[in-house]
Amino acid sequence: MNERLAQARGFLLDMDGTFYLGNRLLAGALRFVEVLAEQRKDYLFLTNNSSKHRRQYAEKISRLGLPTPETKILTSGEATARYLQLSHCGANVFLVGTPALEEEFRDQGIRLVADAPDLVVLGFDTTLTYERLWRLCDLVRAGLPYIATHADFNCPTEGGFMPDVGSMIALVRASTGREPDLVVGKPNRMIVEAAAQKMELPVEALAMIGDRLYTDIALGQTTGIPTVLVLSGETHRADLVGSPFKPDHVFDDLAAVAEWLAAHG
């Protein structure tokens, strides 16, 4: 496993809880990018958080100290919109999402409607109202195709955690008895294939670094790529006991990952 990580040519890098937390970079974030540049390796920020447009993430990371173009970001929202464009071209979509996610979908040519949709998409909606949640459950209960951008239960913040899409999926299941027909984000292989295409690298040349066992680290099972768990976000070392998702490497933070790559890469 050490050899596979050292030979990785592209790194998929989670953001929330991995590269930054709230409005501060986490330890070693910039050093990690420096090491990759020294070794002529590439990286792509890959996040399940679909509440923001990729432009907002690029602007945030740039403000925090790393100039970042939109092309360095792939969100589960963008990946979901790209999937719909290819597989459900022309469909009318009822989207539960923020205005930023709505913009992301419209950028990809997706038609958003309030009435008579062909399918429904559940994103990370921090503007969610009870009325829209009720409408979503009605449409899911009626049998419409039901897609979720990702399935994270919580989103880490500087003050703790806020409920994420996975929590809403559980609520919809309790009301309707249905799970999403498709989850696009991590740990689904679909989002990694989209990332590989964006980086112009084969999936086998990639490695994943993140802070969640059931999304970031689970990619090791769905894609076969090496995975690195950092303990700077949601997961604690004790959580590894009994988990079905085992990382190939565990580090305290990106500072430790950077030190390891500098010595072995």
C-alpha cells in the first residue's frame, strides 16, 4: 500500500474537515500542495457538499491563501448535474437545493420545475423549508425517480456538525419507505470517474484523502484506489474499530501526509 500511495499521480482532496474547517486552513494544507508541485503530481478538490457552486469553493480557498480556479473543484452537485445532462437530457427536475446548487444545475442545462417533474433530486439544502420537504416526500411517495447528490450524515463546522443530506434521506425514508435510486457523490464510483476525466488521468492513478470513513475511505472498496484518512474532521481513531471501511493510511492531518510524501513520493 505504501508503494501505491507513493506512486499516485493525482490526489482527490476532500475539503470540509480535510483541507479547511470553517474559515481556516487546517495544518499542513498549503505544505501538502507544495509537496505535490515539487513531485509534479496533480490534485483536485472533491467534495460531497452540494450546497455551494464550485465557483464559491474556488473563491473561498483563494481567500484562505491558495489561488484556486474553478477547474480545481468538483462537487457532488456538479457531478449530479453532469449525470442528468447525459442520462436524463431534457428531463424536468424538482430540485431540493440552495440557490447556488440551482445555479450549478442551470449552468449544466438542467431544466428546474416546481410542478409536473420527471424526477426529483435531493441536495444539501441549507435553505430547506418544511413545505419543500413535504413536496419532496409526496413526489418520492408517488414513485418518481429519486436521486441524491450525496449521503453524508453531517457537515463539519468550527462549532461542531450540521445535519447533511444523509439526515434528510433518513427523514424521507421514514416518511415514504424509499431510499434514493441513485447517490452520485462519494463513495459512488461515478464521482471518481468524473474526477479522473477532469484530471485527464486513469482512475487507477488516483488516491483519495478525506476525513469520513463511509464516503472518502469507502472509495477504496468501490474504486480500488488507495485511501488516506485524516483525523482533522469527522472521524476519530476510535471510530476505526468495527468499521467496515478501512483506510490504507491514517494521519493526523495534511501536515503529516505532506511529510510522508516528501519522504516517500
